Amino acid sequence: MAAAAALAPALRRSLGQPRGGLGGAPRPWPVAGGAPRPRSTAASLDGINRAVVDRIIRVDHAGEYGANRIYAGQMAVLGRSAAGPVIQQMWNQEKDHLKKFNELMIAYRVRPTVLLPFWNVAGFVLGAGSALLGKKGAMACTVAVEESISDHYNNQIRTLMEEDPEKYKELLQIIKQFRDDEREHHDIGLEHDAEGAPAYSVLKTVIQLGCKAAIFLSERI
């Protein structure tokens, strides 16, 4: 109860952020670590499969945004605990991922999913809710989410390799690096007793079903 009471102000502050479109007009996309740096991409836009690239960048941007909100929720509950530095380290990498996809959204002229305001709230609630179960609950959430994301990145890598590995070389390098980071987060979660969380198997299954639904919707809407 005390943890839930402490969480309430953080959640109110989170919901008041204008970038989610809940406290004011929504931005075209959220910005992490400062304004994204646009760059010339005339060559990278030449001859690409727009439908494939749009779907990949849109859903990955949404996924990294959601991951940031999950870690924000976890830090709101566990930030001052012994698990805080570990969660912060993973969150810092996710911030870098989101920053890069902010740049790719501009570079490839991709619109964000209209569901960002929902992921803003849902991600924070998932992160905070899992953290209320303690460190093991937070780590179980990390394992479930990062396993889903790394599997999704692998599917995208296969798709781009089938399309044209040379044409999509830059995008492939980014996705492969981020896939490896997500795998590392998954392993960190296991190392920090994720499997000891209450009803671990059920919790993991439910979260991963939610991840699959989020991926499906964010690719299309």
C-alpha cells in the first residue's frame, strides 16, 4: 500500500506530460535526449520498399517508446532500491534506442502510430505494476518484454535480408545492435531472479500476449 501511494504522484506527473497527447496537443513523435538530428537521406529512400520500411520503423519506434515508459514506471517504484542502478542502466540503453528511431522516423518520413498516447500510459502502468511485486516482478517483466522484442527484431532482420541486405544495410545494422541489447537485458533479468517472481510463468505469458497485440496494432495503425 505504501508503494502504491508513493507511485501515485509519479503516475500523475507522467500522465501530465504533453508528449503523450494527454495533457495537451500531441507532438508528431516523442523526443528522447533532445531534439533528433535530421540528416540527408535521399539515397536511402531510393528504391526502398516503403510499405516494409514504414511498418518496421513505426512499430520499432512504438516498441522503444513503450520500453522507455516501462522502465520509467519501474524506476518510479524501485529507483531508490538496490535494483535501481540495474534498471537505470537498461533504461539508458532504451533511451538511446528511442533517440535513434526518432531520427529514423524523420529520415525515412514515417508517421508514428496513433496509439502512442495509449502506450504512454500502458507502458508506465505495466512497469510500475510489475515493480510493485518487488525486484523479481520487475525483472520478470523485463524478461518477458525483451524476449518478445528480440524475437520481433529477428523477424525483421529476416524480412530485410530477403528484401535486399545491401540496400537495407544501415537499418539492418541498427536492428541487429538493438536486438543484441534486448537480449542482454533479458539475460540481466534472469540473473536478477526473474524466475522467482510470483506466478512467473503466468505473468510472463500474459505480458508476452500483450506485447504481440501491441506489435500487431502498432504496425498497422
